[in-house]
Amino acid sequence: MNEAKLIELMRTVMKEELKPIEKRLGAIELRQDGMREEQSALIQNQASSNAMLKALVDDVNYIKGDVTALKEGQDRQNKVLESLALRSLEQETDIRDLKRIK
């Protein structure tokens, strides 16, 4: 055998030996592409979840402000009611005193 035929034969043998490796490499690359797509989808879902969480936090903070305002208003109303109740008691006492005088 001459050298050229030997080299050609070696190339053919090497190509045959490399085919299963190339096939496995192709399968690995396909799985890797799939994993990249899944990772991209997860990143997008996380961004969406983060946006929803921020909106919820904003809503909760807004509601907290409303609750605080309502509590303050309720406290003012309670003070007014206490004042009116005290005034009513004073007026009832005055009315009783006036009835005794008559």
C-alpha cells in the first residue's frame, strides 16, 4: 500500500469512529438548546412574577395608607362622640336642675 492510500484508509476509519461521537455531540447540543429555551422562559416568568409582586406591594402600601386614614378618622369621630356624650350628660343634669327649681 502506498502512503496516500494508507492516509485515505485512516481518514475513512477515523470518520467512521467519529460518527457516534458526532451523533452524541449533536444530541447534547439539542438538549443544550432546549435548556437554553427553558432558561429563557424561566427568566421571563421571573420578570413577570417580579412585576406582579411589585404591583401587589404597591397595592398593599396604598391600602395601608387608606387604613391609616380610616383609623385616624375613626379616632376623631370617637373623640367627637365622647364630647357629645359628655355634653348630653351635662345637658341632662341641667334639665334636671331646672325641673327641680320649678
